[in-house]
Amino acid sequence: MTVLRMAAVADEFGRDLDVDFRTVERLIVAARAQGVQLLALPEACLGGYLLSLDGATELDAGPPALALDGPEIRRLISLAGEMTVVAGYCEAADNTRYNSVVCVSGDGVLGNHRKVHQPLNENASYASGDRFHAFDTPVGRIGMMICYDKAFPESARAVALDGAQIGVCVSAWPGSRTNQAADLAEDRWKRRFDLFDRARALENQMVWLSANQAGSFGSLRFVGSAKVVDPGGDILAETGVLAGMAIAELDVADALDTARRSMGHLRDRRPDAYTYAVGAAGA
């Protein structure tokens, strides 16, 4: 029996990289003190997210663009040490900016994902990624997604079919822009955020970590709600709408075996039946 202790974070991050790294270091130190082996930090935790999603890019130059092999990611690697850490950042590559998430340990970069699905006017600030994949880490095989990626079942299914035992989705998921709830815990976009987390875990019978920004940035008010979900879609730990760290432990291999033993959602697929009618929405 090999139990994995894992944590997902909800916290505030902004444009100042030094301040962000102090927050990251504080979180890693706190997680290490509690025996955490896998830590998921939010989307854009290195440099902050966008001030708004209305496409008004002239209001802000956006987050600093960082190279995957640059000093900032090396700093994250150094902080991670023996821990496996997932963190969102703005990636600079080939004169293009991507909304990306990196997975590191003290040994270096283990995996990198560029956000594929872009909500509203996010494409005014970032280019889109074009693939989902899983990769091996010291804590198991992981597949990563960013925020809106999880609204599409194909995203999590792609990494599950690539052997991911753990799905990690990092977000800067805000509350609703219209008909805002006075109590963020009752916000309809928060409800969707939580539903997607549980559904993606259950339909793929995989462990799911969901990290998210908390607090406010620009015109956005984030819903927090970091959580760890088991392969049955049950929430093992969550932060609520405030900043915090959701910590849970699980024998991942045993949990997957148990969930998939009788009704194996991946095993029982019928790809030959999944066809689309001509003229179907989005076809």
C-alpha cells in the first residue's frame, strides 16, 4: 500500500513575481511540513492572470512571459525539492505567449501543458495549445489541464486514455459576471466549477486535483474552491471560496483499481458508436 499525500491550493497572485514567489515558497514550506508529496498551485500563479476577459488588452501588458528553461522555472524547481509541484505561468516560446502550466520536481521539468480552450477574449492575450498528454512523475502518471479545458470532457478523457492516474487542473476561474451572488459560495459559476471537477474525476475514474485563484484581480472575483476528488467523484478535501490548501491522502493505485473493477468507464467505451450527425452543433 503506497499512500500519496496531495494538496490543491486556492490563493491570490498578482503581477509582482517576487511577491508571487514568496507566496509560492510559503505554500511549499507549509505543504512540506504536512508531508505533501504533490502540490497543485493555481493558473497564472507566476505573474498573475488577466485583469478582465473583455479583450481590453490596452489596460494591462499582461503577465510577464517566462521561458520554460528560464531562471524563474529554475527557481521553482529549486523550491520544489523532493516535492512534485504544478504551477501556472505565461510561457514565452518562439515569440508567442501561451497560458501554460508546468510540473516540476527538484530534478527538473517533468511536464508542460499549454491551455487549449480559451474562454471569451482570452485569445487576445495568448495563443492556444493543441494537445493533451500524460507524463510520468515520482508520484504517478499525471495529465494537466488549465481552467476552461475542464469544461470539455475530451480533455480529461484524452489524458486518462494516455494512462493518467491523476488529473491536475489549475484555474483562474471567476464568479459570474452577470447576476452575481452576494455570497460567492452560491455563485452559479462556482457551482459549475465544482460540477466539472467531480464529473471529470468520476467519468474517467481518476484522482483529480483542482487548484484555483482566490480573492480579486482587476475586474475578476475568483471562486477559490480548490479540492481533491477521488475516482468516484467524491470530494476528499476542499478549501471553500477562501484562500487555503485542500489536503488529502489516498492509495492512488488501489483507488483506481477499486473504482474500475466492476464498471470500467475507460474499458467499456464504444468508440465505434461515437459518431456525429452532419450539421450537429459544433461539427
